[in-house]
Amino acid sequence: MMQSASPPITPALLARIKPLKLMAFDVDGILTDGRLYYANDGAESKSFHTHDGQGVRLLRDAGLKIALITARRSELVERRGRELGVHFCLQGIEAKQQAFEDVLDELKLKPGQAGYMGDDLLDLPVLTRAGFAATVPAAPAEVQLHSHYVTRRSGGDGAVREICELILRGQGAYDKLVAEYFK
């Protein structure tokens, strides 16, 4: 079976990806492009990429638990979380590390069994605690420095899908999941 072009997985990266049982994501700047859209009537809108959503579904189908941990509150995020079947949709969380630790405790996981993808300084406590930390090219230098992987794609434009495929390939599940679409 042919594989799409993706960066090689180094042994060090593979050692971080293989044990993952949970992948947590920030929302704004990761699942979205980070822009906030407000209408005069107070309505808010966000743009989510369908490829990112499919990546999250694939991770879930491979048996990983999925969490969204975001400092902002939005009914749109709740809706998107339901659509994707995420296990934890934690909003209004300024102390993201505590929320991350609470999810680990609930799932009886160690930090090395969990990954996190964030894009700003508020994410640093979780990025430095997670066994696998990822970010996007637009993230500040401090965030990139404390991440194990910086995506080629931008937030809200396939970066989450890139991470999902990286994890699935590293865990040896990608080809089997894709083969299901040929049946």
C-alpha cells in the first residue's frame, strides 16, 4: 500500500508517540486559525477544517481518548467536540495543566501516555508535562522550543490532521484504518 509523503519519524519521536493513549488539543490556533469573528449582534463564529476533524476521528477509531482544553468558552467548540466524539471538552480553563492532570487521573494514565498540542504561552505547562508535545509554525519561539514536533501545516488548516496521522503511523495503525475506506 502506498503511503503519502510525510516527514520521517525519528526513533526519539517514535518513543514519544508509541505509548500515547490520550491526545489533548487546545482549540484557538490549533483546531482553528486563531482568529475570533464577532458579529454586531454578539454572535461568534469559528472555522474548523474538515481534514482536522477526520484526523481526530481516526485517532478515536484507533482507540485513543481525545480531549479539548481551551481557555475560552464557546458553544461552537462544544458542538464541534460532540460532532467529533471527543471524550473531554474542557472550556474556560486558564489552568490547563490542572485540567490535563485531572484527565490523566480519570483515565489512570501517566504523562508519558498523553500528548498535547497547543500554540501559545498558556499551553507551556501542559506542553512541558505531556509525553508528546506539538505545536504549529505560528507559535511563539518559547512554545516551539518546548515542543517535540512543529507541524508543517497551520492551525485550522490541517495541522491537527498532520499530528493525528503522525501518531497513527508511529503506532502502526494508519494503514489499517485507511484500508477500511477501500472496503
